[in-house]
Amino acid sequence: MSAAHSQSTLESKLEALQCHFTWDLNPGSSKLFRLRDKLVDIGTEEGNRWLGHIYNLRGYIQYKLGFTEDAQSFFTKAAEAFCNIREADEGPWLVVNYGNLAWLHHLLGDQGKSQDYLSKVDALMQKYPSPPQQELHAETYAEKAWTLMKFSRDKQLLAVDYFEKAIGMQPEMVEWNSSYVLLLESDFKYDHKELEDDILEKMRIAKEQDPENLYLAVHYLEYCAKKGERIDADEIRELGRRVLRNPVSSYSGMNALIWVYREYVTVDEAVDLAEEALVNHPDQRYLKRCAALLYKWIIFRDIHRDENTLQRAIRLHEEVIALYPDSSLVKKIDLADIYRSKDQGLAKAEQMYQELLEMDLEPADTQMLYNKYANYLFFIQHDSDKSIEYHMKAAEIPQRSFYREKSIKALENIESKGRSPRCGEIKEFLENLPTL
């Protein structure tokens, strides 16, 4: 067989693998940095049933960011985590991991090792074939679903389908079902829709099956309250005590719990909870991020705007920005908006926005910044003309995003009211705006 034919055969086999390198996961670097930070905040505590999946995804992200040695290290950790969790040296849970390693060695030019891992994938698939009528093994469906739900909302419907297939084959896998119902819940939260009764019932069943999943417990309480059910404040406080006792992780439910406290207990107790968590774990950046979100909400809702609260909010945001240097654009915008709440703070807010506008950002981030700045110009600076310009700038970037849609809706509202002297211009702009 010629070298060219052999290479072509190898590449065909690689393309046929089920792994992160073949799942069409190609976001920009800013999204990759945000994902990396989110995965770091989940933590690596023993007993986390998603630890192998976390390491696999971190390995792929590190490769995409150019850190190939880190990528190989994480893929190795993923294999070890899967074997420890499953208490077995091999199984179908390693198919994705071996596929990742086959791709990594291929891309690094080591075709011999790449072929070795391709052979390992073949051996696993022969020993553990997928069930009749199914394209993939349940373990592969589950990992693909968990991975896709982390990337973008566009991939969430596909993730739901994969979770349903995985759970249908192995209904005893409690963590799959918990993540599945949380994925369903997140779709309704994103669209600000009322949670359907059947999804709330699925959450209830999942919570009973997975009693140690405090993240799920908090979200279930939240939606019971939104449905009008009476929630006992003492029940929320007990859940708070349990979360505080657990290792720090974004999967602990702390951020959602703070929201439940502020809505259904008191804002002061929400602050006490956030601050107690920081006292217990002063170096945990995720807890600082949670506290910063709470203080931002307090200030923007005009609940407290005293100098001490403003200074605490500013300090927390500055610390979070320093702790998340590669994924803090949103926090920088939030900090600018907090500064405009201070006496004589508008100049500082405007300076921060101008510095952000000079940054070289990816299209989706630029859209977000333009939309936020347009709102700032309209509501704070009362400059409707310049606000319209930045909504147009956001809308004309050919990238589908939540913030592009928000700017388009803002322009449509201005045009429909007919009060702006630029209504004709806006109407023509919207008519010529390409549909993405």
C-alpha cells in the first residue's frame, strides 16, 4: 500500500471516530477561555461522576488553545478518572477518550501512536458493541450530550436527543438523568418561558433519585416557588447549610442558592450566605464570582446604593477580573455600569467603555459590547442618537447571537413608536439587514 493511500485510510478512520475532534466544536478563543474557566470551577473532587468527561473536554480545549502538552495530560487524566469511577480497567466509556488521543497524536505527527489508539477503539467497539437499533453506545451518547450542552444553545436540542437515547439504554445512570433535566430547565430559563409541568415533574423524580445533587435540589426549589408553591424559608436555609459544608464547586448550587435566598428569604441573608462562604474559603475565585453577581444585582435593583455596598461591589469585581484574566469581558462591563452608580462616577464608566471599545474582540463579544454600550448611552447618558448607532453596529455584524437579536428588537421598537427623527433610516436599515 502506498504511503499516500495509507495516510488517506488513516484519515478516513479518524474522521469516523466519535470524539471531541469530530463533533464540530470550533468556537473562537474567547469562548474556549470561558469554557476552560467554567470547567476549572467545577473542580476535581473525587466522586464527581463527570470527572472523566471534564478532563476530556479540558484536553480538547487546551489543544485548541495551542497547549498540546496540557492536552495530552488531561486526556491521560480522563482515562484514569473513567477507570476509577467505573472500577474497571476498560469499557465503552473509553471510546471517546481513545478517539481523542488518536486525533491528538495524528495532529502532532506521530502516526504510529495514532494508529495504536485507533486499534484500541476498534477493540473496544468489537468487545462492547452498541445495542441493536442504536448507532452509538450509551456511554458515547451521554458524553456527547454533556459536551454539546456546554458549547452553545444551538447544540442543546441535539444534546437533549442524545441524553434521551443514553438514558433509554441505561436508565440506572442517575447523573445522566440529572443533567438531562437540568438541560431541559436551562432552555426554559434562557427563553424566559414558564417551566412546563412535565419538566418540573421530571426534576422532582431526578431529585429523589439523586439526593446528593444540591445543584439540582436548588433549581427544583426555585421552580416550585415560581410555580406558586409555598417554600419554607427554613428549608432553604437548611439547603444553604448543606451547600456551605460541601467542597466548593460550580456544581454545588451556590450561585442558584443565592438567587433563591434573595427572592424567597431576604436580600440581607443572601449577602450573609455569600460572605460566609468567602470567609470559609477566601481564596476560591468561584465564590467571589457568585458574590460579585449578587452585589451587582443589589445595586442595579436600587436595593442598596450606600458607599460601603458600592465599594464592596467594585472590589469584588476587580478581584474577579484579575482571577479570570482571559474570560472577564462581562465583568468589565458590569464594573463600568457599577461605577456609573457612584457620585461623579459617569466619567469613570465612560472611560472604561472607551477602553473596551478599543479592544480587538471576536464578533459575538463585539456584539455584546455594542448592545450593552447602546443601552448605557440610552438609559444613562440619554443619548438616543448615539445609542441607535451602536445598536446598528451590533446588528450589522453577520453573526447570530442573543445580543444581535436584542439590538434588532431595540431598533424595531424605536421605529414602531415613530418618535425618532431617524425612524426612516432605521426602517431602511432593518429592511436591508440580511437574515442569518
